[in-house]
Amino acid sequence: MDNKKSDGAYKRSAARPGARSARPSEGFPKKPYVKKARWVPRTGASTGASTARSYAPKYGASAPSRAGVKPRTSSDGASRPYTPRNTSSTPRPYTKRTPGAFGRPEQREQRGTSPRSSPYPKLRSNPLPSKPPRVAYAAYAPKNPTTSWGEVATWYDKHLTSKDTYHEKVILPNLLRLVEPGKNETILDLACGQGYFARALTAKGARVIGLDISEELIAIAKQESADITYHIGSAEKLDMIPDTSIDKVIIVLAIQNIAHVARVFNEAERVLKEGGVFHIVMNHPAFRIPKQSSWEYDEQKKVQVRRIDQYISESATSIDMHPGMKDSPQTISFHRPLQYYFKAFMKAGFVVDRLEEWISHKESDSGPRAQAENKARKEIPLFLYLRAKKLTT
């Protein structure tokens, strides 16, 4: 049986990657055959005279012999000694070759090339990738914190109208319960924003006057409720409100954004009637200190704790109005201890007769820390309510 592989087997073997072909030369181009010069001996002339044996190439010109003398033959076939061209003993001077200086001077003149220039075009290497153009960035402008929330008026209005907020679930029900708005009462809503609480009090029959420093928020408030009187101004200066013309004053989640609390309390005392009441709701100053309080979890005790790094010292901190927005505008949040407000009320002519602390309504449904989180929410209040009555003279 013939053990030789067929042509197809050879082709398949050579086609497989990494396989060694049975015919190494197959598939590779053959090198062209070059016939090399061969030195053959030549004899003397036909006269029969004996001559020294010499060697000459079969192809091409004659070559030098081993003794350094290149034998040549004359016309009669006799060999003659080799005579060098330069018979002078002076060595030939060295000439430094310049790139591009090819041929004799007259040849270079014909070609139009100089010794310093190349007859071939200069090949340009691949240029490096050019640097991208510099982008002119605008000069850095630091954020200027402000106490007005006008820059996020649209987002803030949408946030308050959404479901499951602290305003809807915690603050508004308790505020209506404690303020007890009547039909013949005039209520002044300081820092009213877009009129969220003003509309709720009006729905109970009270006559409400709203005031806020933000033009954007007041514009939204007027669109939502045209029957409520709104003013643009600061709570520190109530020139548009006559003396002793207001039955009740409220300020909800805004006292921490006001720099001069004493001026607000003095103006509230001026516009309130005898026996008028001042209702104030704020972030709890003992447990919600901007950038100085946080939730933590104790792994050993398996409890959720509230960490407080500062309380007695007063501070002013810049915080983002909209934490989820990139480059959010900033507002200034002022922290003051609880005793600060009691002293300010007393100096302005008020007496605090009621205090409440409100907890969060939210609950964790699942998770390894759900039970600890729910317990912490029931123990740590987030909001503080104070009611102060105007002292009679």
C-alpha cells in the first residue's frame, strides 16, 4: 500500500495554522539561480613556449593573482605582468564624501545636484499627532450663597407638591392643629415661599398675607392662589404691615436661613395685636446641625445612632439647595442652640408657652438595619415647634 500522501493531503497539511508542511519548499518562492564566476586555468601561447600558469575569471574582467600581481595576456596570448595605474608613491588624498554628492562634478552639473543636496526627494517622516487646541475655560466663579431660594423655585414647588414629604405628612397636620386658623383672623406667613402653607390656612377660612424675599417664589404663589395677598420683602423689615394688625404670625422652616433673628422677632411683636401668637417651626437645633450631625450605625450594639459634633457654638454653613443637582445653588444655614431662641423671644417681648418635637414619618421595610433605623426615627426628632405669646403691657 502506498504510504505517500496525496496532493490534497499536502495542501490540507500546509493550510493548517501552526502545522509543519510535509514539503517545506512548497508554497515558498524559489530564489533565482545566479551562476557564479568560476576560475579556470589558462595555458600559454600556441607557440609551445612554457609560461607561468595564471588564473582568470571565466566571466567578467581579469582578477588579481595570489601573489598580488594580476597577470594579463597580450594579443599573442602571452601573459604580462600587471601594472598599477597610479605609479606615484604618494598616497591618494582622502576626500570626505558628502551625502548626495554622487558622480563627478560635471555629472552633478548635468543632473543639477550639488554636493550638499540629494537628488532624491526628502522623505518626510510621519508627523506626531498635533495637540488638541486649547479650550478657553471661563474664569472660576465661586458660588455666592444666598438666603433666597429663588434660583430653585421651580424645583422647590414641584418638591412640595409631591407625595410623602415632610411638609405633607409631618409639618402641615401639626401646624393646622396648633395654629387653629379662624374665619375672622388675619395670619401673616413670613418667608411663605410659593404659598404652600398660606393656601392651607386660607382653606380653613383665615385671611392670609404672605411675604417672601424671592420674586420667583412669589410669582408662583400668585399663580396658584390669586385671592391671597403677597408681598416681596424681608422678614426683618415689615414696612408694608401696620402696627397691631395681625392676629397670628407663622414662620415655617425658614428661621435657619435668616441672619438677624432679633429683628424678625421685634417686627413680629410690632405687627401683632395684644395677646397675639407667634408660631415657629424649625429644624431641630439639637439634632440637625449643618455638616456637624450625621447618622451612624454601631456594629457592636446593633443600633442606629445620631452623631453630634457641635451644638452650643453658633455657625453659618453653606449648603446646597438641591443636593441632587450638579452645581446646585447654595444657601446659608445658621445654627443656634435652643437657648438662643428663648433669649431672643424674651428680649422681643414674648413668652414661650409651648414646645413640641416632631419625629419622621418614614419607615424602613427591609434590610438588616431596618429595625434599628425605625427605632432611631422614633427616638430622634427632626423638627422643633415653639409657640410664643406677645406680652401685654
